[in-house]
Amino acid sequence: MPTDTYGPLSITTDTYGPLRFPTDTYGPLRFPTDTYGPLSITTDTYGPLSITTDTYGPLMITTDTYGPLRFTTDTYGPLRFTTDTYRSLGTSTDPYGP
């Protein structure tokens, strides 16, 4: 696949990143889009709901800055199936989110 300024394997192009199906402001390979881009299959700078890691986002299938394997979203991400910085093995709410 070709590469461009912001990355290889773009399905469509936008300002920042490669390998996205719909485009949004920030991140690659998201299925629904939002401001910071959830459901990234590959990494990007901002997006939550990443299947692999990124800098910020909750709802990761693998780890990120605020914690791994969360399936609902909040600032620090409860409902994780493995541990992270703020709560280990949570299956309901914690002090950092619903």
C-alpha cells in the first residue's frame, strides 16, 4: 500500500492518520468517529476504544496510559478486565468513573 505524510495504508485520507475507514479529526481505523477517535485498530495519538494502544483513550482491548481492557468509557476507565493504574479487576464503578 502507498504511504503519505501522516502514515501508510490509508483507506481514506484525512488530516492526521493512516488506515481509517471513516475519517475524523485525529485517528486511524475507527469504526464510529468522535473528536478523539474511538475504535482504532492501530495506534494514534488520541483515540479511545483502541484495539491496540494509544496515548489517552479508554475502552482499550489492550493497555494504554490510563489502563487496559476497559469496556465502558469514562476518564480513567472502569470495568476493566485486567489491572491498570487506578483500579484493578473492576467490574462496576470506581472513584474515577461510572
